[in-house]
Amino acid sequence: MESREKDEPRMRTENPSRTDKVLRTTEGTVAILTLSNPPVNALAHDVRTALAIELERADRDCQVDAVVLVGASERFSAGADLNEFDTGIGLIEPSLHDTILRILAAMTKPVIAAIDGDALGGGLELALGCHYRIVARRARLGLPEATFGFIPGAGGTQRLPRAVGLERGLNMITTGGIFAGTDLVDTDIADLWTEENVRDVAVEFARKIAHLRPLPRLQDRDIEHEHGEAYLAFAAQKIASSKTSHVGAAAAIESMAAGMTASTFHRGLKVEFARFKELADATPARAARYQFFATKKAGRGGAATCAEPKQIDRVAVVGAGTMGRGIALAFVNADYPVVVVDPNAEVLSATLQIIHDELEKNRARGRATADQTTQRQQLISSTHSVDDAADVDLVVEAVFEDLDVKKAVFRTLDATLKPGAILATNTSSLDVDALAAVTGRPHDVVGMHFFSPANVMRLLEIVQAKSTSAVTLATALSVGKRLKKIAVVARNSDGFIGNRVMDAYTRQAMQMVLEGATPAQVDTALEAWGYRMGPFRVLDLVGNDIPSQARAARGGGMDEDWAVAELLVERGLLGRKTGRGWYRYNERGVPEADAEVANMIRPHAEKLRIQQREFTSEEIVERCVLALVNESAHVLEEGVAMRASDIDVAMVQGYGFPASKGGPMFWADQVGLRNVVRTMRTLHETVPSHPEFWQPHPLIVALADGNGPLAQWSKINA
């Protein structure tokens, strides 16, 4: 790089813009504009206002030859402020898609984006609108809009494929993936890659190219591909036949196709923005934004707010079964030393081998380096005796779901582990207070309910017993954060948040089968509505014996709603693992209707004097989803969940509720709470089984009368 002249001023700082969101300094004839909107330098309205002012000011300034645009705190920009989408100011002038990028396109001096940290969404679109890009190899780049239910709206579908190629650009946009700089070094997205201080490199680069003309703009290039139109047509056909593609994929292809050449670039922009606006205002996108903020709030507030978490340096997992294995792997992937405890040598050996194999798979898939994999292999150890885990800071019990068995384990752990060690249980529904009561340290006992597979599923239900201290709760939350889990806090109760609410949902499915619907009809209706799997397919996948054992473990007596399910267990129809359950599975594992199951259902309905009838798909969805809503209101009123949004997070992240609908609380608000109350009252009059359940909860009635949206209700602020 060129050295500075001796008489050249090193730097001068000028008056910052009026909002202090874009700070201007100069080094010689290079103006440096620093986006300063912590924590992620989001392009909020005040940032856009200041940036527009400073770009035009620099273009007029005779002492400025070039401009470097950089983000504060080694982070370029994570894009739009999502809050502004719902407050109505996200697109008002000065906008990114029109004002800022129009100014950049008209600049008479080169603008160099100096990218470190994240350049995501609108942040990357801003960088693509600059003339040059200097990028740190460690930077992360991407257009994640697809994961929020819409497409880029500030030229991303036009400029990105011009920078990285049509096929890679389409993949980046339709998957919403975030890519390391090292994955993109073979593209034109950067004019220079660096491992040095990106700001300093960009300033030196700016001096070298300050007087080069014409100024390069991506919009002046064609999207190069030998068979571009045919490729996009093929991609559109493929996406149309896919059940898993993001809702914006087709719109992204349409936008790209509209602007393949330099002469059609602006037409492509118009199509892109129209489709962006349409999708961003639609329910799936609003649901995605709601879920995004709901996950940010989860675990905050309450008893743990002011408590300092304990330091956790070493962890034990008791039980080497499926759950224990996944939990151990989750901790190892977060670089915790873990000892797995199980008296069964054969099970323990198999579990360790599977963990080592999974770590190797992560390396092969690029999720961990070879060094990380080697280090993590060394973090895992095993023992047959709890005595060998006496000095751990946290133990997670993951043994058979039986209260007496778990009590015995907790007595042993209490007697063996060092004072201050936290005792956590992975129970999905059993009484955490009862487990705490058998120890001499009830304040150190907490529930940490992982979801299977524990190393993959992001939801973590943290269960606060009556005696759980604020420090223990804060520590569990801190551990969950390091594990990269979305932690939702529940107070101890039967089934906690998730399983309790889902029990009401599955009961309605069972009741409708008794009333005349078939298992396949129920599953098909809910899957068409957005669930990946209906309740009966889920039961067959899990194994019908597992919920049966859980009901027995919780001390539930004979329940007519579950009578047919128990009959299946008695006859050995446990689901996929036995080839028969609610369905009969052929040699390819494809489920088919089972006449024997139908013959079990009819006599039981007759015994209960339930007259069977035909059901529509709409009725099935309505019953099951409204059951979630009404039971959730009970969970809120009892203080089991502190926020309505926590329930939505649990349902979407752990139980398959369609993300495009936001969760049952958000969905109820979209349908209209008055409509919800009206329908529940109708069901109260017409449903033959347990009509009392359909009395709308007073909380829903009150909110329907104008006291606010259900999804925003919080006991913390109530």
C-alpha cells in the first residue's frame, strides 16, 4: 500500500451529522463515513437520514476525492431495523431502496464499502450499491430476507447475481443463507479481500483509485449466464413443485428474470420492489418478524434478571440413551467438557461412538474445523459411576421418564456432587418440585427440558421449581445461550408449557376421531394448514407407548379421550417401529389406512353414545388450533408461562406449529379475538365431549373486548 506523505494530515474529525448515527472523519482527501447504530448498525430511519446528508455533502466537497463507508465496532450493517416494518417508517424517505442507492448511483466520486463483521440484508444491498467493496475474509455476507418471508427490496435480486453469478446469487437469495467471506472469494463481490484492518486497507485503496473513471457500477453489467432465461424457468418450475421452498423464492426468480441486462436493470428493480412490498406486508412475513422478536424476549425478565449466573466449566449427563446422547453432543458442540454417566457398559460405548461419528459428520459438512473436531473429541469422557463426576458444576439427568427412578438418581447426585453444583432434570412433564424435595439443595434444582434430537432442536424449556433460586435460573439461561438454544422459562406444572398445551391439541384430534373423522383426515387437514406432520403421524413416529408411559408416570388414571390410544398399545400397535399404529406401514414405510384401527374406534364411540358424523378440514383445524389458544390462556393466567409470546416460541420452535402463522397467540389475533370467542361459544354448545373445555377463558374474553392483542400479553407487565 502507498505510504502517506509526511506533510499530509493524519486525520481530522469534523462535526458529526445531526443524529450522530453516521460519523464523518477525513484522512487527507478521503472522507470516512462510519455507520454508528449499535448493536448491529441497523439502517433505521435516522441512520438513512444522516447517511443521505453525508453522501451528498461528500460529493459536493472539493477537498474530498473518495468516500469510505464503514461500520462501527467492526460490523458493517445487519440491514433494516425490523421494528420499522410494523411501525410504518421502514420505507419512508429517505429510503434505502430509492434515496440512498439513487444517491450512490449518481455520485461523481468513488464510494468504497469497507466490510467487516456482518453485511446482511439491506447492509449488503448498501454495499452492493457502492462502487467498490473491500471485504475482510472473516466477514459474513448474505440476504436473509427469505427466512423472514419476503425478498430483498433494495436491489439485492439485481446486483447480487451480477456480483456472484446467476446460480449462486439465486441460491443465496432463495435460501436466505449467510456465507463466510471465504466462501465467496472466487466471486466479484469484493474488489479486494483482506485479513488486515479493513478500514485502513479501504482508505489506502481509495487513494489509489480516487481518480479512475468511469466509476464501476454493478447495474451497468448484465447478469452473465449462457442459458440464463432457461435456468430461471427451470428453477421456477422446481420451486413450484416443492413443499419446502420459502414463500419468496418464486418472487425472487421473477425479479431476476425482469432485469437480466443492464438495459432492463431498472425494470428488475420495479418488479423486485413491488413483490417485496407485497410479501413484507403479508401475514407470513409479519409472523416471521413477530417470531424473531419473540425469541429475543424469551428468557428475559422475571427472577433471573438481576442474578449473577454461576460459572459452568464442566458438565455431566446421567443417562446414555437417545436424549442423553443428544444432550451430551449439544454441550460438546458448545465446547463444554462433558462426562457421560451410565451403568450399562454396552449402551455407554455405543453412545460415545455415535457422538464421535456425529462430530466427524460436522467436520465433513464444514460445520467445524479439523482442529475443533479433535478438541471436541477430547472433551467427551464416560464413566459407570456418578462418583467420577463429583466435581462437575452442572449435571443433567436424562434417565427413563419415571418419577421414582428420577428421585433415586437425584438422591445419589445430591449425596455425591460438590456443594453448589446445579442438578438439572431433562423431564418433559414430571414434577420438578418432587425431585427438588428429595435433595438437600432444592435451590440448586432446575428443569432443562431439551427436545429431540437435543443437538439439533433449538428450543430449551427451563423449568423453575418453587425452590429454584434466581442464581440457578440465571445459570440455566446462561448455559442455554452458550448452547445457542432458544430458552423459554416455565413454572413447574403438569406438562410445563409445551406438553400441557399440546395435550389439549391432541385431545381434540382424539375426540374428533371418536366423533367420525379418520386419523388420516385429521393429519391431512393439519398438514395442509401448515403442520409438517399431523398428530397421528407424530404419535406413530414417537411410538404410541411413549406418551402412554408418560401419562402413567404423571399418575393419570383412565381417560376416555385416550382409550383408543391405550388399546393400540395393548395390542402392540406402537407405530412405525412395529409396522402398525394409527396407520399400517407398507414395506417402503408409507402409511396406509388400517381397517382394524377403524374397527376399534367405532365400538368405543358407541359405548360413549357419540354419534359419528362427517368433518370438513376447516372444522378439524379450527378445533385443534382453538384448543391450543384456550389452554394457553389457562397457562398464562396460572403463571406457568410469563408471556403469550413465549408460548408461541415454544409451539413454533419445538412442536411444529407453522412458522408462517406465528404461533397460536399471534394466529388468534389475526383471526380476531371476537371471532375466537364466538367460535368457542358455539363449540361449547355443540361438541359432545367435554363441552366445558370450550368456555372461552376470561383473559381471551377481556382482550376481545378491546384490552389489547393476546400475543403481546405479559404477566411481567400485567
